[in-house]
Amino acid sequence: MTPRTGPADLLPFALALAVLTVFYAGVLATNRLDLHPDEAQYAVWSRDLAFGYYSKPPMIAWSIRAMRGVCGEGELCVRLTATLLQAAAACFVAWAGTRLAGARVGVLAGVAYATLPMTAFSSLFVTTDAPVCLFAAAALAFAIGALQTDRWRDWLALGASFGLGLMSKYSMALMVLAWWLYLASCPSTRPCLRSAKHFAALMLALALFVPNLAWNAAHGFPTLAHTAEISQLDRPRFALAELGLFLLGQIAVLGPLLAFVLARGIVAKPRNMAAEPFRLPATVFLLPLLLFTALAAVSRANANWTAFALPAAALLVVLLACADGRERMLATAVAVNLCAVIGFALLPHALRVLPIELEGRWNPAARLAGWNALGSEVRARLQASPELVLMSDERLAAAELLYYARPRALVMWNPGGRVTDHFRLMHDVAAHPGADVLFVTRATDPAQLHASFEAVEALPPIVVDRGREKPLELRVYRARGFKGYRAP
């Protein structure tokens, strides 16, 4: 029986999380980084709410939209969305640990999760990992509650967490699979598979996910196709390098010392993984890890694809360390992660004051520089010709220009007809015969442009200085009277 706890028992965790969250907010307010193209894309999606988008389910866009009502659409507010989602995820991890093994485990698990390198990264940059981690952590807490109390509210909250997690990232389906495996693998939990409450939870999860399936069906299932494409399942091969990179990535997302503590606990006493209270977090963490490891061996798998399993990993490592008397090693591992997290968060500030300047791939902020200035220049040109619609031919530039230039509309130049992103899916210029556009491009051959418009005028190019980085250089055309795609 888990000892009863009150709010005061979790006060150390609450204070630590509050300090870390305020620190992240301060870093975001002062780091002066433009949005990454993916971040800009999510922010742009939040202006046009839907049940789905080309490459992702809608939760990240919905979350940013909710945050816009609080503090606007600046870089700070967009990124603060992720910070608060991850802080909420840490709270659910602490609650899960408390429900499973008492307040001490809850505090340690919450702090361990909040200081993971992966948690820090997705607290400082907007990705789909933040919402899926929140709902995975919530599902873990409600699953423990459902098993302990068998109350309807825990079962329905579990179903809601599964459904909203699927609306955040499709990898959440592996947590549902792990949950079923957990229930089926032991006689004491097997009856839950047939219970009315479990069935109701699954039906609620499905009901919450159906709108995204309907959106995909209406648009030719682009999100599912994109997910399969990036997995490269159609090109199987033995990929030793990919496997090595994936495993190194798992060490990086957990932190090297914490990964060692976790691996040591699993290897030293593997039978613990089949015993309570280890079995649930072990199943939720190890099943996805093993599946993605196998995928990496024959194709590819990104390190962050296991992000939804990290709440369970944080709980598992604390349970193992406490059971084995390794609390001091655990504390050291968390301290090492905290130092790494602080150093990573302050890196943009350090790069501005250090006497050395990193260039190219050695500069981690290189892809975040110059977009605001580019947007300002494009906005000025659109204001000078308000009858023109902005046209782009690449996803990254389209996302940044929509965010920073804020044109009245966007169309995409896509003569090949291949749909590879949300903007090509929804805004192909082919649907706008006669359009007059301001075309900003880095690659398109002007010969085909001349063949497809009644009149094309080359304007002065835009060159954005980025210090020692290669400048952003884009050609600009005023094109009138779109006739349809024509070969030159």
C-alpha cells in the first residue's frame, strides 16, 4: 500500500521545478534567437487551426494558439509553450512516482525528468515532443491510479491521455501497445483487458483521435505517408552506423551518467523488470526502445522518437536506484544533467561574449540567424506592392516568411506536383490562375517562371548579412498573370 502523501511532501520538487522553469523563461527572453524553420511552421499552423497538418498531428499548433491568447505570437511566447508543457509533464511524472511508490520516489522522478537533456531541449525549442511527453506522463500517472483504485475517473483520464497523445505524435501508439502488453503479461492485470472501464477508456482515446484520421482521409493520408517515409521502411538494410548513432542518441537524451545508472539497474537485476513496482515503467520504456533500436538497425530512427517513453524512463531509473541503494549515484547523475542543461541553455549567450566565433556546422545557432531580417525586407516589398501575393518554392523559407513577413496570403511554386509539405498541400499556385505574385527563391530556374506567367520582372535580390555565417541570398521576381505550369 502506497503511503498517503500531501502537497507538502512534493514541495521540494515544486520549488525545484519553479526555479528551473523561471530560468528557462529568462533564457528565452534574452537569447535573441530567431525561430527555427520548424518552430516557425508550427507557429504559422496555429493561425489556421485544423484537425491535422501534412507532417504532424495538430496538438502542437493548438498549444501555440492557446498560448497566443496569453502573451502573443513573439518568439518568447511560442517557445514558452513548450517550456510550460514540459513543466506540466514533470508534474505528472512526480505524481506517477508518488502514486506508485510514495512522495520520495515522486520527488526524485520529477526532478530526474525535468533535468533530462531531452527535456531541456524541448523546453527551449518548440517541437512535438513537448505535448506528447505531457500526455505520456499523464497516461502513466492515470494508469497507475486506474490499477490501484479502479475508479472511472482514472480510466477515462487514461483514455483521454492516450487520445490526446496520439493527437500530438503518432509514436504514442507504442505506449498504447506497451500498456496492452503490460496488462496481458501478468494474470493479476489480465482481467483489465476485458473490463468495461478499459473498453470505455480505449473508445474515448479513439474518439479523440478520429478527427485527425478523418482529416488525413480527406487529404490522402499525408501525415501517415510522411511518417512512413521518414522511417524509410521501404528501403531496409543493415545500418550499423544508424544503429550506433541511435544508441549514442539515447545516451545523450538521458544524460551519460543517468543512462549508466539505468542500464546498470536493468542489467544487474533483470528480473526486477517483471516485478512490481518496476513492471509498468519498464514495459512502457523498454518496448519502444527495443522497437526503435531494431528499426535503426535496418533503416533509421531519430534519437527523439523515444521521447514519449522518457517519463517512464525517469520513473524507472529512480525506482531501480532506490531499490539498490544507489541514491547517491542517482543524485550525482541528476547533478551532471543539471550542469549540462544549464550550459546548453546559456550557450547562445556564451557565444555572443566569447572571443572566438564558430562558423558553419560548428555554430549551433547558424540555422536560426537572419530570418527576422529577411522577413522585414520581404514585408517592406509586399507593402510597396500590396496587390501581390507572396510565392515561395521551399518549406523552410515559406514557414519563416509567413511568420516574420506576415503576408496576406502565400502560394507555393510546385511545377513537379510532388507534395512534400503542408504548404504545397494546401497552397499550390496551380489553384490560383491569374495570380500576381512576389516570388522569393533560392533555386528556381527563371526560364520556367517566364513560361508560366504573362509577365515576369526581376527585382533587386535580397541579401541578409549574418556576420561570419554565409549570408541569406534570395532572388526576387514580380510575376503577373499565372497561366498554369508550362515547360520553358
